[in-house]
Amino acid sequence: MEKQGVRGPKPSFLVGNLFDMASLLDKTTSSDMPYLTHDIVSRLLPHYILWSKLYGERFIFWWGVEPRMCISETEMIKELLSSKNSLVYGKSAFQKQGSKHFIGKGLLMANGDEWFHQRHIVAPAFQADKLKRHVGYMIECTNRTIQALHGAAKAGEEDVEICGYLCRLTADIISRTEFDSCYEKGKQIFELLTSLQLLSSKASRHLWFPGSRCRLETRGICYTPPIGTP
């Protein structure tokens, strides 16, 4: 890669650039955001911003002993994600290892022929015509969430944590449209999934050395999206 002009930050032995990433994240999240904005990449993924400025739109960094290439060129991303390359790219061994106890070997972690086969199986559930039949229910759920937020505001709450409202909305829509049940019936399942998610997130914060009981904790660089996040 270096002969082709693709460079990146110098990795450390065994840990790669994990500590560099953790240090950058500690700096950007050490204080509250000065104002609300959707542009939070520089706050949550500061290493991408810094290294792309230093090494260009294509650079390599190391996640432990695994090299990863970052690409920000739109046309190249389109080419890589096209169907002709669907059997070439995939999830790395580290990604699959860190999430296997949470999402198993399903579509999100499958590679090659296995990914193609699973995608073919689940595709009918996400066809446009089928999803259109649930639009009314999606609107109903969204209106209930908006009314609940208005109620919280009228009750005089100065700070409203909307994460719980949005998780409930997402869970309700998914459980109804894909599993034909309401959120209340699936509430216990989603709570258990959330607990499992937190445990998996804690487990993935450690870098394990093969053949050894030693581990390094990479605190501050692990992020697991909420249940239902695309």
C-alpha cells in the first residue's frame, strides 16, 4: 500500500493505533458540546478527521494487529459496494469475534457466499410493497412519540432524554412490522437484548492476545449503537 501512495499513522507493537484513537477521543469528549449539531463525526471519530487531513482520502490504520483502510472517495465507495464486489468485501475477523455473542453469524457479520445466501432469504421482508402496508402504523407510532414529548415539555421538564423515546418508537415499529406484535409484548425481549448489548460492548473493549491470558483494555473507543439503529 505504501508503494501505491497509501500511508497512515505508525502503529505500535500488537496494539496498533488503538491507544492513539482512545487518546483523541478522550480529548474531543472531555467537555460538553457547545451547541447541538448533527455533525458529530469530529467528536466521536476524531481519528478519521485528523488522519484524512494528514494522509489524504485513503489511509491505513491498525486495529490491534489488523490493518484497516479508510476510503472517503465517493466513486470508489460506490464501486466497492456494487453487486459485482459483494463476494469480495466483508467483515473482518476482529469485528466478527467482538460481536459474535450479540448478533451471532447473521447477515450483519456474514461474508461471501454466506452473506449472499442470507441476504436472498431476508430480502422479501423488506420489499417496498410490503413496507408500504405498514406506513399507517409507523405514522401512528411516531405521532404517539411526539405527543409524549410534548407532554414532557408541558410538564415543565427542562431536560428531556429522547433516547428512550426513540428506542421505544423503533422497537415498536420493528416488532409490529416484522414480527406482528406490539411493543408491550416484546418489551421484555428488547430489555434483555439491551442488557446483552451492554455486556457485549464491555467485552469488546479488551484486546486479547492469542495463547495468553493477558489483555489490554481499550477504554473509550468502543461504540455500540442502540437496538434498532440502522
